[in-house]
Amino acid sequence: MKTSVSALPFAITLACSVTAISAPAYASINEQFSSAIKQSEVSAQFRYRLEHVEQDNTLDNAIASTLRSRLTVTTGKFDNFSAVVQLDNVSLFGNDNYNSTYNGKTNYSVVADPKGTDINQALLSYQNKQGTSFSAGRQLVNHANQRFLGGVGWRQNEQTLDGYRLQQSVGSELTLELGHYYNVNRIFGPKGTAADQHGSFNTFTAHWQANADHKFLAFGYDFEFDNWTSRSSRTLGIDYQGKLAVLPQLSWHLSLAQQDDAHNATQAFSHNYHRISLNWALPGVTVQAGQERLAGDGQTAFQTPLATLHAFSGFADMFLNTPDNGLRDNWMQLNTKVKDVGLMLGYHQFDSDTGNAKYGDEWNAAASYSLNAQLSGVFKLAHYNADSFAVDTTKIWLMLVYQL
């Protein structure tokens, strides 16, 4: 039960404090307040997307035509404090001939973009000249490449966290971060049973920029879900990105992690993870190849429930949940630019980690173009060829973004 506290003592204290403030102090406060007002910004973004999903099953093809309208207010700093409020609205253009995971149209394939209006971010931040930064409230948290924690920015309703985040810079090379969050605002909101995941989510990262060519990251994630207990876990890992000064065209990325059951997990497990990739920047084209492994033993597997999953294991999103036999994703990707159009072509081969199952393979393609600083467009295509996992799936996207 909350303790009842009279407001009278606080009012008396505030009145006494105000009368005690000197004229120069008033001037200083007014100056800071005026400066904060002048530095405040209001921005708007409109993101229209047409998404088509066709699957080789009994579900009807999905067509989702949605518009996300975003209004963001960012205040200037007042005595090292600032605030952000961000409001999102997802609306439909035409019929909702898709399963948004909330609209009840389960005869269609899923496009996880429910309509609705929600506060995407609302936070108060503090930052000083000693490298300390603290934020409290609903906030967007993207860690590294977002493989373990990210905002799922591809979906119209972004994933944000309610809680607290402390960051501390130690010189110019080292940055430490601690986070505690008690609610996840998921992409399936703002309404429905899947809109939120409550629990206790603790995060730790340590970024060390050894020099211009070598960057290290140590991370830890302790997740306790109140209801999604199969995903309660503890994950520890390291990440390294590097290149050679004598061969700057070649760079690499290596990530290793171990995940164990924790708290109220429904099963005992211990699984390993690795991701290794090589990037070769040739004249006019960049070639990337790599492998990602999420171990599984036939009963459980390495999971990343709060990741930006669309960025991994193919655009078709066939592996949002790692199969119990685990996943090995071997991929190759080409990136180039023709005049002002960015082009990408990628291929994935998916196999099980335990056993010799061939899950399937997938082709991805994308084209992006910026008409100017305000208007840009993206076209994407994904085609998954099923072998022993899921069904053949084709997805096509057309997206336009206008920034005010």
C-alpha cells in the first residue's frame, strides 16, 4: 500500500526556497530555460509501406498497406537535463487483408503491423561533461548490431523498453553501460496480450575502442520474463570487429556467446552462439560472407527474444524463433551502387545445428534511393525455398519515407 504524504510540507519548502533565490540566480535560471526552449526541436516522419506475403499453405495471401506517422519532441538541455516524447500512429490505407496478430484475420499470412496509436518514447535524460549519461522512462535501446537487443525498426510499431539506463565514458576509448528494464513494448502493440512483456531485464555492455582498426565489446543479458518463462535466460559474450591497416579493404566481425537457463525458466539448458563474417571492399562492390550458429539440442535452442530479428537469418523472417535443433546460417551478400541507387543481393543456406537437417535456403534483394534529404524509398524482396522447415514463402516490400 502506498504511503499517504501531505503536499503542504512540500509546498512550504518550495515557497521558502523560491523566496531565498537571489536575483542573479533567477537570471541564470531564466537564461538556461530560454536556451533550452530555443534548442528544442519538433520533427515529423511519415513512413508508408506496402507488404505482400505469399506462402505455400492454406493461408490467403496478405497485402498490408500501412502508414506510420511519427511526431517527436526533443527539448534542449536545462542544467544537463533534457526530455524526449515520441508519438506513433499506424493507420491503414485500404482493407486490412492481412493477419496483424491482433485483428483476428487468421486466414491470412502474418504481417506484424497492427494499427493503433502509442507513445513510442517518453524519457528524461541527464548528461554531464564527465561522460555520465542517465535516462529514465520509455526508450529505444539498440546494442551493437542488435543481435541481442534492438528496436526492431523495420516494423511499423517499434520495440522500446521501460526502465533505466546508465552510461559512463572512461576516456575516449571505453564506454560502460548498465540497464534495468521492467517492461518491453513489443511490435505487436499497442493493444492485445502480446503488446507487452513484463519482467526484470538487466543489461551490461563494455565498449573498448582499442584503436581505429580494432573494436571490442563485452556484453551480458539477464532476462526474467513474468509470463514468457521459456525465454528466461542469462547470456554472456564478446564481440570483436577489426581490420589491418596494411589491408583496409578486408575487415572481419567475430561474436561469441553462451546462454543458460535462469530464474523461472521452464527447462534447463546451456547453448553456445557464434557469428563470424568477412567483408571485402572491392572497387564498386562489397562482398560479405559468414556463418551464424545458434546451438540447439533437440529440446531447446539459443534464443534472442529481444533482438532486431529482421536483420538476421534472411528478410523472410522464417527463424524468429530458433528451432529446437538449432540453426546454422551460411550466407553471402553483395552490395553496390548504380548511380544513386543502392543495391543488395544476398543468399542464405539454413541447416540444423543438431542432426543433418536441411531447413531450406533464401534469396534476398533490395534497392534504396534517396530523392533528397526528406524523401527516400526502399524496395525489398525475399524468397524462401523450404526443404524440411516451414513452407515456401515470398515477401515483397515497397516503402517510402518522408521526413519533416
